[in-house]
Amino acid sequence: MLDFSFKNSISPGSGKILLSDPFLDEDYFRRSVVLICNHNDDGTFGFVLNNYIDLDLHKIDENLPDLNVKVSIGGPVETDSLFYIHEFDNVKDSFE
């Protein structure tokens, strides 16, 4: 009999990537790739990197700019919050 349990000994932690079990039958995390940003005794926070929805950013809130970005839905916690990953063009100039 084949073992599809995909056991590993790696502990979750900040900066690690979490891949869902390929046979997971769960709405939020099915076939997901998650970047873990914070993991402690209070819980884990991360970004789903591959489950996008067809929704314009400015339609979430009219005060947000009309940018050409991908929007994804994360887990069932803090559903009234919006988080984002971004980069600065030139980090040094941004803080001077």
C-alpha cells in the first residue's frame, strides 16, 4: 500500500513556504502555497501566494487605487482585513 501522508519533520516558521497536502479537501487552503510571515504560540500568519480571485483592488474599497494587481483570499481568520506584499523601487531613497 502506498503512503500518501507526506510527513515531514520541518517546523513552521517565519520565511518558510507551506505547501498544502495535495489531497486536502478544504476551501481556503486547497492546493495552496503559503508564505509564513509570523509563527508563535498565538498562531500563524502568512500570505496565500497562488489562489487569486477575479476582483479589482479598487472594488474592495473605493479609496484604494486602481492598480493592476492580483488579489487572493486567505484563510477564514480576520476576513475584515486587507494585507499586501510590496516592494520599494529604491529602499534607501524611501527612508531618506
